Amino acid sequence: MMHLALSLTCALALVTGALAVPSQHLDTRQQPFKSTAITDFAEPWAFAFLPDNRILVTERRGNLRIVDPTTKSKGTITGVPAVAYSGQGGLHDIALHPQYAENSIVYISYAESGSGGAGGAVARAKLTLTASGGALSDLVVIWRHSQRASGGLQYALRLLFGPDGTLWISSGEINQMTPAQSMTTNLGKVIRLYDNGTAFAGNPFASQGGVQAQIWSLGHRNPLGIDWDAQGRLWEVEMGPMGGDELNLIQSGANYGWPLVCEGKHYDGRTIPKHSTRPDFNAPKAFWVPVISPAGLIIYKGSLFSSWKGNAIITGLSSQSIVRATISGDTAQEAQRISMGKRMRGIREDKDGAIWVIEDGAGGRLLKLTPN
Ligand SMILES: *[C@@H]1O[C@H](CO)[C@@H](O)[C@H](O)[C@H]1NC(C)=O
């Protein structure tokens, strides 16, 4: 019985792989790294490394956890505000302030309920740690989606600090589509703020004031991953609808076209004009049809995985994979797709160049990846 189940699983995996992935991308022999499981979480979304080597992990229902990877003991950080746990929403990302070692400030992003449904929010708070857990205090919401919607979809809300200490937020369009093109909302945008939530003065529409002043780029759908390359350029991955996941090079004031152009189709089968029809919009540097469902992105900077330096490493949900794309100048190309057998959610690189990923869903594990 066990043997039969195993054979069926293998056969299914092969069929799915062959349908979804061009064969040159499949490494069917073995994963090119050693994977060490730390522990599991309840619907984890994101994680962040603390200076004391412990790791903060968000769980979508609104729990902030802390884990010591050496002892594998888990604790809880209290003081997370109520989150709108519904659809894809809940507690999302966590990031440390660039001067965390001096000020103990952390940032969280989450979906919150209000009139009209739910929308995204970003808050900063002081983190006080104990031996087994900790607490958030002095929490202040510094940014909100300017519209709410029901349905709980496509909040995105990845947080990233730039080398200059400004805060970047990848703002999803919460499945409302057209607001991604509207300059009177902050849905479907890449946002750049000071650490206190004020719009960055160097933003392309800063002189317009209001919500426009926050906007760095527009025309995004569900931008779930952002990271810097070694030259200081910002890369982003976003989920398309049925087909059309994108890896974009993000430029000040640029429009990435959603929902007017896309390499994919709407879920009901309606076609969408391709990027080639609108050269005035920035086209993706790589795209995926069928989708990989990109949920996280790093541009690898370490030397542990020496041949991966400068590559985009993307975690995939529906593809249950880690996708590696090479970047050359301002072009990018998928180079490898590593089957993980689980929906992959978050990804970060530690100071030693090890890659950490976290699985999606109930019992999602935090994994440390090091070369074989
Ligand atoms: C936020 O920070 C910026 C940059 O440091 C500063 O210019 C601005 O006055 C601050 N805003 C508030 C409301 O404190």
C-alpha cells in the first residue's frame, strides 16, 4: 500500500512537472543544496533575522513568533494589532529598522478591516525581547491602502529598506484592477517613504502631494517580492492572473501596465493586450506562462552559492519551486527551477550567504539551504 502510494505520488509529480515546466528547467536528479528544517509554523508568511541570531516569523492569523534556530525553541511576540485574516490577507511582512540595533524598531504589514472591507496597513513598533519571546509596544500605523475592498485578495505588502534608509512597500491592487493605473490611489504601486511614513521627497510625483507623493512606480498587480541588486537597482516579482507572472526592473515614475497589458489572461478566459502593444509601459524582464506564482524574491549577494551571485531567486507557490533567473545588464532569464514539493512563501539570505525559505500553509516549515 505504501509502495503504491509512493509510486502514484512520483508518477503525478512527473506528469505535473512535464506539463508545467519546460524540460530544460527541471533538475530531476537532486536539489542543488542541503535543506535543514528548523521548525514549523501555522501559515507562515515572512521572517526576519535578529542580531542575536533568532528569527522573527509572521503567521497569517496575526501571530508573531520568534524561533531560535539552534535550539529550535519557539516563542511569541505579543502586541500585534487585530488583522483581517481572510482570503490571502492577514499578518504579512516583517522588517527591522536599519538602525534596529540602536532603536529596537520593527515594521509589520498586514490586512485590516474597516468600512468598505479590508485594506493593507504598515505599522512600526518597538520590540522588547525576552529569553523566550517578547512584546511590541508604541505601535503606530504609518501607511494605509487608500481604498478597501471585500474579497481579501492581492494585498502584497512586502517591506524593504533601501541603502539610504528609506522604506519601500510593494502595494497590491487588492483585486480592484483599474486603481493600479490611478494616481489618486496607492493601490497597485511601489511606494517609497521615510522611516516615519512621510513620502520620500525624491519621489517622481512628490510635488503633486497627497497619495501621489508616495508613488515610485505604478501599474502593478500583486507585487509580492522586492530586492536590490549589487548596483542598487530594485527588482520586483508580481503575480499575474492566468499566466503573466513578471520579474520587473523598477524605475522611478515608470508604469508597468496592469491591467491594460499583461502576458496572461483573465481568469474567465478574456484576453488582455500584450506588453508589445503598449511600448510606453515597462515590459517585464522575464515572464511566466503558465504561472510560477512568485511569492518572494532575493537578488543573491553572498558567496556561499558562488555561481548564483547576482541571480534572482524566487519562491513559487503553485509551482512548488524555487526559481533561479540570471540577470545580465537589464535582461533576465529563468535558468533553473528547483522542485521543493511544497508551496514556497518567503525567502531571505543571511549574513553568511545561506538562503532561508519558508513554506506556505498549515505546518509550513522554515528551511535553511546551504550548498551540497
Ligand atoms: C519624517 O522624516 C523625514 C526625513 O527624516 C523628515 O524630513 C520629516 O520631517 C519627518 N516627518 C515627521 C512628521 O516627523
